[in-house]
Amino acid sequence: MMENILLVGHSGDMYGASRSLIKLVRILNAKYKVYVLLPEAGSLNAELSAILPADRILLYESLYIFTRNSFKLRFIGSTLVRFFDNLLTIRKIIRKYDIRIIHTNSGVVPAPALAAKISGRKHIWHIREWFGDFKKFWPIYSAYMTRFSDRVVCVSKTMAAQFQDHQNVMTIYNGFEIPQSRANISIPEALQQSLKQADLVLGCTSRIRLIRKGQEYLIEAIGIITQRTGKNIQAVLIGDYVPGYEWQKQTITALIKKYHLEDRIHFLGHLPDPLPFYKLFDVFVLPSGEPEPFGGVIMEAMSLGLPVIGSNAGGTTEQIANAQNGYLFENKNAEDLADKIGLFLNDPSSLKLFGECSKERVEKHFSLELHKENILRLYENILK
């Protein structure tokens, strides 16, 4: 008889953590009876519906997600009320569906771990976030995580280091497969012409947010190297602004005008399936100012045979082999990012060589099969 497990997601979108959740569902559903708890219906729900029966996708709109406001004094009361309400509701779900393992897919959903402990069930916490901005609260929260989890799984060694070598913490890299085919895409004629005339096309797929995702560093770097060389560098940015940060468009627009890049920076917004558009890129850039836990978009670019550039912080340093499949630039340093772009601009022959190395690294260190083996072994060990 299959054991019942519950995966808890923290959003209904289809960005990094949600894509990883889909992979977990596909891996685990072959051996276990999988239920998924989500805070909202969205594109993730639609994807899950193609894998799981409708009665195994549970929507709980009051699922509590930590934000920076959660720890401000005036919000402490409502935080505690929502936490205990979640605790009771998730316990009921555990009992109703006879759940054996609860797998929380994000570090910002606090209640499932304690609900599992009280219910006498196993709990896995999957950490995909950097908690540097938790500051004084982090020692308390990290202790809570390790105390009420049978395993804390981190997506990179850098993220695991946040827990100071705790015995319950382990690293399992996300897995990726080499795409076998790439669909045709349709883009405006004007964009096609702009990219054809480019000396180098850069791509970036990420939600847009200043500093955190760092699109401003990329735009400034393009401005700097354009002024230095006079070369035509084009950039294609895929992704919407982070909800609540749409006002930052003014800053981005002003920066583009400052460097006269109006015809060089192209925003495509959110795309349900961005992978086919990677064929437009010569180099993929993830310019995040804050450490990326383990950028899934970098792995997607690598699996498609693209050279990559990322900052020398977080899990990115484990993905990019510097000067082999890409370059690491100094975090938040647009000048250094411009230098690294210049290395590809001055040596176009390296694009193919670095791209081949990217695919080799995915196959050797970050394959979906290796990820599957590690996840299934984790579950087997916990259930013993």
C-alpha cells in the first residue's frame, strides 16, 4: 500500500520554487500517494491538475506565509493568530488523509512543521531561500526549523551553511534534464531586426526587482560597455515586476534613458513557457544583488547550452565554473559585470565552447536522474 505524503507550496505561480515542486510531484507520485496544499489557485494548480486527481490538490487561502512585516511589533499578534489557526487546520488535513510525511517546499511557511510534530508524523523542510535579511530573528527561526524537521534539505551548500553544519541539514541540488526539442517562437518583426543587428544578445529570466534580482546592474553594465566599445549589445528580459514593486519601473526606465538604451533593452513580461525564447540569447545573465539559493533559470540556460554570467554570491558560485562555462562577477558591481560581458564580446568563439561546458556540467552534477535518486533515498531513509 502506498504511503500518503503532503507537499506544501507557498504560491500558485510558476516561478522557481513552483517548478521544483512540480518535479517533486512527478518523482514522488510514482511511489507514493501525493497530496499538495497550496494557498491559491493559479498556473501551478493547472500544471498539477495534469498530474494529480483534483481531490489531491488542496487549496487553503489562509495558509500563512512569512513576510518582512511578520516580525514587526504591530503585526506580532496577527502573526500568532494566523499561525495557530494554520496549525489546527493542517493537523486536520494530516488526520483526514492519513499523511505520513509532510514536505514543506519553502522556508517561509512555518506551521506544517509543528503540525507534523504534534501529529507524530515525519517532516521535511526544503529550503530554497536565503535568510540574510532575517537578522536577529534567524537564530530563533533556524532552531525552530531544525527542531521540528526530520530533515532540512537545502538546494545548495551555500544555503546549508546558514544552519552552521546542523546534523539534520543536507544538500540536494535541484535536477534538470537536457531538452530534446525546442518549440518555435513568435516575436515582433522589430525585435527580430534589432537582435539580428546585435554584436551580442544577453538574456535574463527573472521577476524584476531592484537589488534583489538586480536587473539595474545588468542595464548599467550594458550602458557602460556600450560607451566603452560602441558595440550593439541587446538584452531580452523575461518576467514581470514582483507584486508590490511595480513602482520600480520608473527607476528602470530612468536608467535606460540615462544610457540611451531605449532600442537595446526589450521586456517580454511573464511567459508561461520561457525556454523556447532562450534560443534568442548568446549569453544568459542572472545579475541578482542578493544571493540566489540555486537559480533554476541558470540551470535551464546551462541545459540549453548557453554560457552564463552570475554574481559571486549564493548557490550561483556552485553552478558556474568560472572561466569554464561562464563568469562570476563581483556582487552588485556593474563595472565588473561589464568586464565579464566584454570577455564574450571580444572572443565570440568562446560562446560555443562555454555553452558545451554548461551542458556537460548539468549532465554530470545536476541531472534530473541524480536528483530523483537523492529524493527517493531521502524518503526511504525517513520512513525506515
